[in-house]
Amino acid sequence: MLTVTGALVVTTSAGEVAGDVWCSADGTVSAVPVDGGEVLDARGCVVTPGLVNAHAHLLQTAFRTLPGTRGVPMREWLPTMAAAYDAVGVDPELGHAAASAGLAEALLSGVTTVADHHLTWPASTGDGVALASATVQAARDLGARVAFVRGSARDDAETAAASADAVAAALVPHGGVTADGVVQVAVGPAGVHSDSPETFALMAQVAAARGLRRRTQANEQVDVVIALERYGRRPLELLEEWGWLAPDVTLAHLCDLTPGELGRVAASGVTATHAPGCDLPMGWGIAPAAALADAGVAVGLGTSGGGSNDGGHLLADARLAMQVAPLVGRPVTAREVLGWATTGSADGLGRPDLGRIAPGARADLVCWDVTGVADAGVADPVAGLLWASPGRRPRHVVVGGRVVVRDGELVSRDEGDVVADLTSLLARRSTRA
């Protein structure tokens, strides 16, 4: 049990209040005070739900700022990244080290859940269970939640589907999410630019049989170009034909949408994930997130991967989303974008238990200290989270009623050890190569 006490503002599902948040022994938010347990000091803090990174590629944490990967067309970026993966070697050891670094960064940025769209599956990884399990173990070690997406990028369709089935059977044998809500599995071809209709069909069969969500990427630069070259049609038209415009599907990016396509997305019931920290600096487009939200689409927020974004700080990307919104539609408020980074992202995962502070929801909370100089003169401390110093570290982070970041430091692992593990692995393999 845990009481988060003395908050300046708590952003609950029912509105903004001052005071305490109570966490029950089962790791959920309680509607009434709890007796006993730990008391966590949140004086001078804005308390928000744990942020939910709805689209990330944790493996890319090991491949940031590589030469030849900045500001280039996606057709050049993809093979450059693939060559880097091959040179280092993708296996469970790298998967665990990269995921540990990415998830540690997430927690230290107020992100409590990460959807990891894993797309790189060398033949040496077999059925993929060991590689997926390495990411899950990293999450459990640190106290984070992970939605592991068994992706595919030009993989053999039957092999990818069999692996997705094996991963789900191993990690979530009784449905798409573990009982404690820590681990979720989904399926996700990279997009129509890389995966065949058969891959989409077989992955959909696995999802239906196992009760998994489906995710893919659509309407980024290369996706549109290759779809037109290969099929003479645009990606969303193909996805609709292949049965992938449906309420259990989340589409990431959606940079290049026609008005008709926006209506098609809204009518289908799919959810969307905006990734401005990747798409904007790479020159791959800007999703009309506000227009999607106005059309009734649940919009989430993701960082995408370290190979294009370099950072995993979702709050910083929320600020970017707020800043660029007027360029592709209308201005958006800080509270609206904070909603994308919490409730909207959680809804895209089919997780009404996440991304909100409400009785019965998972007690995932972030205490943001707003007493420092970066917040001096700020009239609205909730808006100030995004407008002022968006790269801040939270004071405390709570996942399932358990403190996983205290006074800006990881609780279960030393941050320096996480860094050293990945750094030494990369150095060792670079020397070997």
C-alpha cells in the first residue's frame, strides 16, 4: 500500500485536484484512504498518470546518432540501420542490454509503459522467444511495463506468424496481457512497404486466436512511395482490403493523409499514434494529430526508435507535438497532448487500466517537481510541464503502487550499471568485428 501525499495538483480522470492519491495493496488506485503502508512526499509536485509510450523500438537504443542516419530519405535510412544491426549482431544479450537502457530512460522520463515494436529477427534467434523474453526480463528488472510487439520486416510470412504464436504462448499464455498487467503481447508487420498480404493475414490469424492487439506503421514517406510503386495504390487502401482497418488495430505515424483517408481512418475505429520526434526531424512528415482527434480517433503518442529520434523522453516529444500542431491544422493545448501521452496511448493498447488516475486503474503515477527555476513564473503548472523544461526528470515514479524511481534515481538498478552493460557490449562486439 502507498499514499502519495501533498501534491500541488493531481490530474485525475475526474479533473484536477490538490491532495493525495491512495494505492491499494493490489497495485490499483483506491477511491478511499488506505491504512498503513509507505507515504511518498509529493509536495511541490504535479502528479500525472504514468506516461505511455505507444510506439518505440527499444533495440535502437543501442544505435543512436549513427553516421548516415540523420535527415536522409527513409529508403537510405533503412539499409543503413540494417547494416548496423548485422555488424553488432542481434541476439538476446543485446536485446536485454538495449531494452534495459531504453526502459531505464523511459522510467527516468516519467514513462511507465512502453510499446516495443521489435522488427529485427535474424535466423539465429529461432522462434524469437528468447529475444522477446530478454526484453520482458529487462522490464521486470526495472519495474516498467512493456507491450512487446512481435513485428515483421520482410520476414517469411509463415515463420513470422509461427514466431508470434510462440512468443504469445510463452509470455501471455492466458490472453494478451499478464494478470499483473506488466507484460502485453501484440503483433505488427512493419507496413505495406515491407510485408506481404500473406504476412498481414497470418499475423491477424495469430492475433485472433491469442486475443492480441494488432499494430502497424502507415503513411510515412517510404510507405506511400513503395505502395504506389508496387501496388498502384496507397497504404490505407491496401490495409482496408487486407482487414487491417479495424478497432483492434493501431496505426503509427500517419504523416501523409488525404482528407478522404482521414475519414476512412475515423470510420474504421482504428487508433493512431503520433511520433513527431521521429518524423519531423527526419523530414518524413507530420501527422495531422489534432484533425484525427477531432474526427473521433483515439490519438496516442510515441517516440519511435533511437535510430531516428535518439531520445526516449515522451514529455519532450509531447511538447514538440504541441508546437507543430498549428502547422498541420489547429493549435492544441498542453492538457490535450498530455492526454495523448497517457489515456490516448493506453486506449491504443486496449488498456483502460493504464494512462489515468481513477479508482480501479493501475496505480502508475509520476510526481513532477515544479518548484525549480525552470518553473519560476509559471502560472499554470500543468501546462508548464510541457512548455517549461520538458526534458525534466520526475521526482518519483510509481508503477502498480510500487516506487520505481525515487528522488530522480532508479530504485532497482543503478543507472550507471545499465549504461555500462550496453556500452561494454557494444565495445566488445565492435572490437570483435
